Amino acid sequence: MSLLQPYLEKAEKYHGHICSGQILGIRMALLGLKLLGLKPEDDLRDLVVFLETDRCVADAAYVVTGITVGRRRVKMHSYGKTAMSFLDLKSGKAYRIAVKTSDRPPHGDPKDKQVAFWEKRTDEDIFAWQEVAVTLSDGDLPGPPVSVVVCSVCGEDVLDRKEVLKDGQVMCRACAEGAYYRPIGA
Ligand SMILES: [Zn+2]
Ligand SMILES: [Zn+2]
């Protein structure tokens, strides 16, 4: 487990604590890179990570790979599952890794006990993985915006073909489908 030590230190700073999620997420990311023939110290500019959860493990993916949302290297699919896919845009290869065990160390165990708990388990004990095909549309790829249109309802810019056509009008999704927010006052 000494191999994980530098990542555990980074994770503790970035995430705020060491939990099973950090240990699992670090190992998941290291395995994902290994399956793609990559290493954390490589230039990972062609790596895209698909997160199926926004819980603890998600932060560990950043700690190992340095991938960020703002560089379009993180795609969130809120399935509520402790799983991630790792796509190498250069080779086109992708692997999905999911946690298959429900075993967890007792909640609130000190850090070294949690580390020791997972140290006893191999990747094969913890994870299930398989090669998958992932297609990214041009509006989801890294690089400059592929389109900019103006929503006919709110007048705000919509980038990267995220607009929808409703009743013959170009609209943002918030105007067409309802937003997660509700304006107050004014
Ligand atoms: Zn956590
Ligand atoms: Zn709009």
C-alpha cells in the first residue's frame, strides 16, 4: 500500500479526509490508467473520466489523474453507482470499472485501519471491469466551443450544441425543459 501513500496525502488535502472512497477511488483510477497502458505521471491530456457518482471516490479520480471539469475531461452521469469509465481519446479505448464488494471497514475507523482493511483486498476482490465503447459527440469533446447560439426565450448564449428546438424555436434546456432553479423577487 506504500504505493498509494503519495496519493493518500494528496487526497487528504484535497478531499478533507481519508475515507474508503478515497482509497477505492485512487485504486480505481490507477487501475483505469493501467488498463489503458497509461501512468499517472504521463501527459494525460487525452484522458476523459466518466463519473457515475458525485461522492467521495470522484475526488480521488482528480487526485490521481489531475482531470478537471473545466477542461472537459470529466463527464458526470449521476447513476448513484460507485463506478467510473476511463477513455483515452488517442487510442479510442475505454474501460469501465465498478466496485463489486459491499464490504467496508467500520464507519469512523482511523485512517491506518481503513488503509489496512483495503490493503488485504486485491483489485480482483474489489472491482469488476470491462472494456467498453464510449462515443463523445463533438459538443462534448475538449477544445474550443463548436457552436454558440442565443436562446430565444432568455437571450443567454448556449455553447456546444446544448440547445434544443421547441415549437420551432431555439431554446436553452432551462427554458425548454424547466430549470433546476427558480428566480426569486424582481
Ligand atoms: Zn470521503
Ligand atoms: Zn433560455
